[in-house]
Amino acid sequence: MRTVAVFSEADRGSLHVRQADEAFCVGPGPVARSYLNIPNVISTALITGCDAVHPGYGFLAENARFAEICADHGLTFIGPKPSVIAAMGDKATAKRVMHDAGVATTPGTDILASIDEARKAAKKIGYPVLLKATAGGGGKGMRTVENEHDLDRAFSSATAEAEASFKDGRLYMEKLIIDPRHIEVQVLADSFGNVVHLGERDCSVQKPSHQKLIEEAPAPNLSQKARNALHDMAVRACKHVGYSNAGTLEFLVSGDQVFFMEMNTRIQVEHPVTEMVYSIDLVKEQIRIASGETLGYTQRDLAARGHAIECRINAEDSSNNFAPQAGTLADVVFPGGPGIRVDTHVYAGATIPPYYDSMLAKIVAFGETRDAAIARMERALRETVVDGVNTTIGQCLEILAHPRFREGRYDIGFLPSLLKARV
């Protein structure tokens, strides 16, 4: 299959531009004028004779209107149907749909029409609460509110961030479950009603902004009761909404209790850890499904083997609240060897612009056991060289060495508490 990449002026030197068969600029650096510019993206696909569009991780990946426009122009959108994207992309609507499917959800609201409505809802639900962007993802437009005095400011800032990130400032509210684990289930579904899960990933190592830093599969120290509930709910939910292609259902887990949080109707940044333990190329499966093929296997054919861990290497200053860094990379050396995978778009001499997510690379380590995967990851991180910007390599090494991580006894409060103790 020949590939056509799109890029902004700021990403002209990105590695994906060099590796694609063809590459075309869709606008200047700001996302609204390039990667979110639907006419430019569609025009590029038509001019180059593409017959399908893979939307990637973000930007237009969960945009139902974009999927509709692709279909209107005879382009196959590699993802679920627009109606499903719309239902699941609106987080408040998704919770209602999941409730109808018999999937447990956290107590919360529909879309909040005003700050007055938010005040009433918070009083009814009980503090602390979580404000979330209905079109959200990646921790954008999300705020923890401990008491009524913080609500107005949190509502205003979350709305502004959601509007800037997704062009949709609407929020909803849910009860904040104190220090749960954030665990997600990978699913694949074809257009013939066949649905399978590919186990779960633990994504609980998160920055105070709720953005993930380290993920692993399978989740350590998870009870069989919770694991069975996660897998069962994920498959049941997909069948209920008529889902097709790859997707991820995210849950909060507290002991044996499992609560649906949201569904991402796209491939996830952390999908490589699932690929490593299941030996399945998820993007290849996406293309096969979009081409009209059946899965060709059942749940009984799938079994996880070993353990995989992913560390996100971000251009951030972890000592300064993970402030994003921009600049030119003077030197870059990534690790190799058995059980190591590196996904990246950078190289020595690459320029890191200020417009986009700060992730430079994902380093994934596989081992027959969790201890082996941790040891491999530590070696890989120590071999990695990224000069020119501050990175999260040191923070990842600190986390991997911590007793709570070693024992698999961490939750979403783990990294914030580690940072707080350091001050």
C-alpha cells in the first residue's frame, strides 16, 4: 500500500514526512489552519488518488463530521461509523449509552448548560467532583474541584481549554473517585458483528494534568473478578452500539469495582503494549476491517503472553510542572536490542515546534515476566540520548525504581504524590 502523509509547515522536517511515499503540506503551524483544516486534508487525499484515510491518534480521529465528509467523497474512513463516533465522542452521551447497555458508570451529569447548573450538580453529587470536556481526551479540559470555592475558576478554565483544544467548550461533571486505577480495554470489531477484546492496559501513571506517562499490559495486581468485568463490559458495550474497527474503553477501577469512564473511537498512543503481548498489529487490523474483511479469529484464539511497558518520552521539564519544551535536538540516540520497540518522529537536528503535543517518542519494552520488562526498560532508557530539550526520561526512571511501581501497587494518585513529596 502506498502512503500519503500530510504535514504542517512546522512539521516539514518530521520523520513521517520523510518515510511516506508522498507528503503534502496542509497549512501553517497552528492546528486550526493545518491538521484540523478538513478541506485541505480531503483535497490532498483526492488529488493524490487515495482511497482511504487513517486519522491517527488525535486531531480529526474522533470527528464524526470528518468521517462523513470522507464518505461523501468516496474515501474510506479507517474507523467506526460516523454515528458511533458521534455517540461515543460526546462523553456525556456515551455514559448514557453505556448505562443502557448495562455497563456500570460513575455518578454524574449530562452536558452542563451553565455555571449555575454546575453548582447545583456539584452540591447534589457531593465534592470532590471532576469537570470533563465532552469532546475531550488527553487530559485536556479536565479539572478536579475539591470544594465550591474552586468551582467557578475551574469551570472557566476547563471550558477555555476544551474550546482551544477541540473547538467544543462543553463540559459535564462526574463524582471524583479518590485514587482509583485507570485501566482500559482494547477491542477489535468487524462489520459482521464479531467483537473481541485484547486484554487490558494499566494507564494509572499519570501527571497531575491527567496525561499518561507510563502504561503496561497486562495490568498488575488486578483481581480476576475485576478483569472479567472489564473484558465483559467492553465487549458488551461494543455489541450494543454496533461498533466496528479498533477502539478503547476506559474504566476506573477501585478494588473489584469497575466504572466506565469513556470510549476512544480510535487507536490509542499506548496500543504498542497490547501489540507486544498479543502479537497482533492493530493498525493492520484496522485496515483489514475497513476493507470489509472479517476478523478471522474468535476470543478463544487470543491469549496474552509476557508483559510490556511503554514510557512516553516527552519534551517537558518535569521539575517545572511538566512544562512543554521547544527547540532543536542536537543529538538523538534511541535504544535497540531484543524486546525493545521505539516509535518516534524525531532525529538529530529535528526542530520541536511549540504547537503540538510534547511527545517525542514511545519506548516499549517486552519481557516474559513483568520484572524482565522493567529491567529491559531501565536499560533502554539509560541508553537513550535526547539533547537540546528537557525530557521525561529521568522521571520515568525514577518511577520504575519506586517500590510501589515495582510491586504494582500504584493508582492515579501515585505520580502526583511522588512529585509532592519531592518538593
